[in-house]
Amino acid sequence: MERLSGLDASFLYLETSAQVLHVCGLVTLDGDTMPGGYSFPLLREKFAERVELIPAFRRKLHNPLWNLSHPVWVEDEDFDLGLHLHRMAVPAPGGRHELAELCAQLAGQPLDRDRPLWEMYVIEGLAGDAGGSVAVLLKMHHASVDGVGGANLLTHLTGLSADAPPPEFGEIDLVNPSPPGPLTLLRRSATEFARHPREVVRLLPELLTMAPRWAGRALAGKGMPVPFTAPRTSLNGTITNHRSVAYAQLDLADVKKVKNAFGVTVNDVVLALLSGALRKFLADRGELPADPLVATVPVSVHERSERETGSNKVSAFFASLPTHLPDPAARVFTLAENNRLAKDHHYTIDADMLHDWAQFAAATTFGLAIRVFSALRLAERMPVVHNLVVSNVSGPPMPLYLLGARITGLYPLGPVFHGAGLNVTVLSHDGKVGIGLLGAQELVPDLWPLAAALPASLDELLASLPASG
């Protein structure tokens, strides 16, 4: 029996019709690289082969009334690929704006929890500046995958050549567990529920020791920003299920040129160019705050975690984005120092603390809390926790082919939350940096000005390189 971890299940409990918690990946393709040319039936055939080999595509939730703990994953014995793989065309003229608008509409629609929690849309009719002749939008629920897991899953669908065979998975089980019997599920879930008091006793001393130490360092300015101190902007309000989408692509070589010249990390440069782009974006809207923005930055703990269960192995830290500084070089140096302090601060927290405490997540409590928060529009009444979410995931450095078609662009699109209506997700691949922008439409109806500001911000950083660079 494969039970969701508390952290995985939390993404189900915190989801509402407005706050949909799936992640998306927009992939643009050169269909001409497929042997014999692009055809949807051929792509569908290749994808069906992979689905047979990857259990994650065929598992669904099982959560009957007699389950006293988190849901379990089971094999969908009535799995129908036609309910998940869809073919559509982008409206004319088929450019990137039309493609992004279609993706925004699809991104705002919740996944059906009675089926495996994913959908794939093959989008044809692309032309002009869209970035490829065909596009694919893949939606997967956050309960099933995190950023690193999503990137790993993508590698199972890709190859190093157009005619690469399906991957070999060795000895792994290609079938998900069957639904457990009612008595088995009741007994096991009751046993897990009964362990909760003992687990609280075990975890509480560490939390009580860590919390004042963490807070003291934050209040002293020697770590990450203090929550609820972010400046208020129009990004920070109550959201609906309407979304806006835009995307941009940068040269990784230019990012590394800035990195090497300033002696910082790629992540520092990414956050610096994003800070410059947000500075212009907010200034043009007449709302650039005097204080730096605060971003929540998810961090993978796959390598540090000692827990074997769960799809999500992630923590997060708050990053200060120096949008208040006009000088691009100053933004780089400030970010590098802020990130060093924030990461050191973050590492004082055990990698599995979020995972362990999330085990006590309760569907009713979480669901009621988020609905009250939304109904009372507390995002506009409370101090701002954070302004946006920023993720940076390292992708494969080499060219890849998705089901036979050469990938020309990879743009991840993360979820938005009440109180933080913008998500920026970055993925490097094949010498490029793909940046996906997803926003709550009522708060940021047009993200293309921000997308246009990203390459301009990188150019600004290149122009500011030290003489030795």
C-alpha cells in the first residue's frame, strides 16, 4: 500500500476551485524532426508506450470514508489514455500570445480527482514567434510530483535522438498497488493515527529549540527576511481560478558570463535579473515599493532527506529581491550576500522537518482554513507574507527529443496562492534558460511586459560587468 505523505496530501487539502495546485510544463517542439514528420497518431503511439512503463501516469487516489489517514495511490484499472491526452489547435495567428492565452485557460482548470492526476494537451497550429511548430502542455498535481520529480519524469518521456527507444526501468514494479480491502485500510490508517501523539512528543523538543534560534537570527538581520514584512503590491491579494501566462528564453552562456564576472552563482544571477525585471514592471505600473520584494524560494531536499516516502521532498526559504536598488551590479552583490545568509539560515532547519510535521495535516482543517481565508479576503487585510514564488530547477544540458520531436523550449509554470499571485519558474536546458510566468489574472492580467523585461534586465547586467569580465 502506497500512502501519500502528509506533505503530498497537503496540496490536496489546500486546493480550492480558485487555488488549483497542479504544476504545468509548456514544451515547444520542432515537429519536423520526427521521423517522417509530425503526426498526432504517431506521437500518441509513442506516448502510450511510455505510459505503460511509467506507473506514475496510471495511479489514482483512493480515499474511502473508512480511511482515517492520508489517501493512498492505487492502479487505475479503468485507465483510458483518451481522457488524459488531448489534441487542440491554437487560435490564429498562432503566435506566442495566443499560445500563452490558451495555456492560461487550461492552467486554471482543476484536475479530476477520480482519475490519475495529470493531463497532456498537444497544441497544433503554431506559427510565427511561438517557439516551435507544435507545443505540449503537461499538467500534473503537486500531490504527485515536485520540481525535481517533474524534471525526472520528463526525462522518461524524452530521448537523445528522434528515434530513441522507450527507457528501460530495470527491476521496478510497473504496476501500482491494487486498492486495499476496507478492513486492511481501516486497521492501518487507525494505527498511523494512533501514533500521532507519540510523534508530536518526539518532534516537539526539536521545534521548540529551533524556533527561537531561527526567529532571533531573522530579527537580527542575519538570515532570511522575516515573514509578514514584505511590502504590499498589487500582486498580493485574493485570487480566482483565472490565470495569465507568459514566457521568455535567455542564453545560459550570458547568464554564466555574469556569474563568472561577479563570482556568484547561477541562482544569484537569475534572481538578480528577475529583480531588475520586476523593478521595471512595477515601476511602469506606478507601484514600485521602497523596500525589497520578498520571494518564497522552494528548495529540493531530495539529497538531504532521510525519508523514503512521498513524492514531494521540498523545503523553502524567503529571499529578499533588491528591486529597490537602481544599480544592476549592486543588485547582484546584494543578492549574493542575502542568499548566502538565507541559505545558511535555512540549513539550521532539519531537511525533514516540514515533511514530518505535515504528517499531521488534516483535510477538514486545512480546507476550512483556506476557504475562510479566501471568503474574508484576508490576503488584503493581513500583512503580506511574501510577494511571489520563485523556483529555479536545473534541467538536462543536452538537446532532447520529446516523443521524437526536438525540444526548442521548456517553460515550467508553477501554482499561485492567495496572497501571492505571481509564480516565476526557471529551468535550464540545452544552453538556454526557460522562464515561465504564471499569474492570477485579476492581479496581473498581462505578464508579457514582465517577460520582455527579463532579457532587457540580463542585457543591463552584461553592460555592468566589471572591467575584468
